[in-house]
Amino acid sequence: MKLKNFLQQSQQVTRLSEQKTPVVSQLEPTNTSSKSNNAFKERLSSPWVRHLLLLTGLGVLFSTIAVYIANYAYEQWQYMQKYLETDNAYVSAEINPVISRVSGIVTEIRFNDNQMVSPGMVLVKLDKSNYQLSLARAKVSLELAKQQAALAQEKIPKIAIEIPSPQPVPENKKAQIQQQAFRKKRTLQLQILNQQKKINEQQYKVANVTFAQKQLEVTKAQLELNYTNIATLIGGVVGNKNVQVGQQVLPGQTLLSIIQPRPWIIAYFPEKQLEKIQPEQKVKITVSAFANRQFQGKVDSIAFMPQDNLTTNSASSNSLHEIPVKILFDKSSLQGYESRFTPGMSAVVKVEIK
């Protein structure tokens, strides 16, 4: 029995060992794979491998940047062959001052800041009382001069003055003396009448001149009265207000300005670029105040600029001057924005040279 039991136990141990053997054989490849992965990681973590990978990545990055820069430079070269661009450009417009022609106290202001006004519109009123009095006085003086001229004209003799014809000399000596005395008396009367006629004619001329002067005084007084209504001769936008109700203004004093709704651009270009700029060339305009809208225009002319006002292109090695170029807006492009431009607004312009 003991021998039988021993044999059974031996068989069981043999079966168990056979069952464990495949498990061991299966575990051996797994351990080998893990060791390979660990070895690869150790190689990657080595300094020279990391350095090689870094150099490779930088090479790819620099190559990409070089290609981008080359493309950008080529595009910029193509762009410069077609356009001349400057951001040293500003909006300009005609600004007309509205002045007072007479002195007086401001009684009424009939405009608002930045208001659009039309030609002939009365903007400021002055006190009229002194000018109405002056006009009335001038009219009275005119009427008096008119009457004096009429009186002077009436004093001019209207009779015909004739010198007596020679008479035969009488034989009687007494009659001869009487005849001579009559001729002398008649001649003296004619001289006096002629002299008085000349005096009256001269007085009439003076009276006419005085009458004409009084007419001018009436006209002047009427104009000065009209000038108390200060109107604009042109249309545009009101700016630079310098007047208040109750203020004493003087002749020639500027009360406000009118900005005409016809702006243009003054753009500064280095003088070496001017040979490429010609009148009628198309221009693309971007005004900073309206950045989302692109305006169209054309080159008008090279603007005159005094020597003291010339700017210098500091970026140029030769310190070339920058010369102003006048650029006009296309009317269709400017439509709806005419009154929105203010002189001094900055702009960017692109002149199409090809």
C-alpha cells in the first residue's frame, strides 16, 4: 500500500511539472521584449542621441523659415515692382475763414459746431442800431445835396449874350462920346454876365460832385448795415468756431472757418522715387479713421513745398528729402464721405506704377 501511494504521488508531481513548463516558456519571450524596450529607451536618453534629434529639428525649422522668408521676399519684390507705398500721408482740404467786415456786438449765432452749411447762409448777426442810424443820416445828406445841385443849376443864365455889332460913327462929337460910353457899358455888362455864368456853372459842377459823394455814402452805409448779417460765400462744414453772443468783434476778425467737402491727400515720397510717379496714375488710399474702406484716387501733381518745410527721410543713407505729392480722390469712391474728412487725418497710399 505504501508503495502504491508513493507511485501515485510521483505521478501527480510529474503532471504538475509538465503543466508549469509551458507557463515558464511563455514568460521568457515577454521578459526578453521588456528588456529590448528598456535598452531602446536607454539609447534614446543618451546625450548624443538627444543632441542629434535637436539638431535635426532645428534644421527642419530653419529650413521652413528660410523658405518662408524667401517667398515673402519674392512677394515683396513683386509688390515693389507694381506699387510705391507710404504711410507719411495726410488728408488736406480747402479751409476758408469767415471774417467780420464791420465792428459790432454779436447778437445771434445761427450755426452749430461741425454743421454742414450752404452758400449764402447767415451764420452770425451783429447789432444793427448804429448802422441804421448812419444810413438814415447819409440819406438826409443825399437829399440836401440833391436840392443844392438843383438850385445851382437854376442860377445858370439861360439868355444868349451877344456883343453889339459895330455902328456907324456919327459926325456929331457929342454923339460919338455917347456911343463910345454905351459900348463900354455894354461890354462891361457882358463881361460880368459871362463871369457870373462861369461861377454858377462851377458851383453846379461842385454840387453834382457833392451829390455823387453823398450817393456813395448812402451805398456804403447800406453795405455796412448788410454786413451786420455775416454769411458764408461757400458751402462746407463749420470748424474753428471763435465767436460768442455778446462778444465785440472787429473788422477783419476771423469768427469761424468753412472746410470745403472736397478733400485731397498730400503724400510724402523720397525724391529718388519721384521719377516713377506721374500724373493720372491710379492710387489706393486707406484713411486711418475709416480703416475698413479703401478709397480710389489718382496722382494730380508734385506739390510745392518751401525749402524750410521739407522733411528728411532718416531711413535713407543719403538723407534724401521727402517731397509732397498731391493725390485727388475719385468722386465716386468718395461718395457719402465728403463731409466726414478732416484735414490732418493720417492715411496710407499705394501708387500703381505698373
